[in-house]
Amino acid sequence: MKMAEVRRKAKEMGLKVQSMKKPDLIRAIQKAEGNMPCFATGRSVCAQMSCCWREDCLPVKHGGTQ
């Protein structure tokens, strides 16, 4: 997701977005949604299947190798 979309989502939720980097802003959104604020923290496994950031966060696996 592009930064402009992340900022829009944050603003819609009433979060202050100025001078926040993308990972920090996404974690603030996750927390506001009641989810674990874990975006881009190095996890390789995630149980939050409905998280809208999942695809951008977890490493992409190609052919079963990493």
C-alpha cells in the first residue's frame, strides 16, 4: 500500500500522521484497530490472517526458499 493510502486510512481513524514513517504509522493503525502492532518487526510467521497489512509485511516466499 502506498504511503498516501496509509495516511488516508490513518486520518479516517482520527490518527495524527505528520512526520511518522510508514512502518510506525501502520503500527499505530494496527493498534487502533485492536490488533498487535507488529508491522515490519521481523516476524516470519503471523496468526493475524485478516490483517490488511499482511501481504506488505511478511516476506514473500518463492519456490519454498527464503
